Amino acid sequence: MLPVFERAWEQMSALGEKGTPFEKYRCNEYQLDRPGYVAGWLCTVDPGRFEPENTPSLHADIEYLYVLEVSGKGWTLRTLEPKSGFWDDPKLENMKRSGKMRTFKLNGKGAA
């Protein structure tokens, strides 16, 4: 999944650049912090597989949950995994942090 987020960031960052497939598209910087706009690009880079959800209910069969926080400074991606008791009560409170957070900065330099 991480390459999907990276690909979406790279493509959004390249909007309007000459010599890229996205040369004819324009993107104002304010659009990079709109969750709906970002979700559209995530679906674009992984068609038929990526499905954003905004619901308090979680699926009881997930291995990882990716939480993408979008702001005017960039994106922050947190990876969570189930902890004991999650399968009996699939809520966000029953997830724990897995690995380090990834940050995508608006300066277009990519992921950190």
C-alpha cells in the first residue's frame, strides 16, 4: 500500500509540469489539502483496488489500517494494526501503531 500513497503524491506534485503526462492538468496548492481531491488521486493510481472509507466501523478481517491525515503542510500517513481484542470489537481504539509515520511534504520533494 505504501507505494500507492507515494505514487499518488508524486503524480499530484507533477500536475502542470511540462513534459509529464499531467502537463495539461492544473492543481492549485490549496487542493493538495482537500481530502476528497486526495482520495480521487489515490483511486486514480490504484483503480479497482483502492477504496477510501470514512466510517467509525472497521472491518474485522483487516491486517493493517492506513490513516492519511491531509493538511496544508502535506500528508501524514499512519499505519495501524490490530491489537488483542480487535477481532471481538473492531474499533479504532483496538488498533496500535505499526512502524513509523510517513510524511509527504508540500515542497514536492517526496516522502520522508
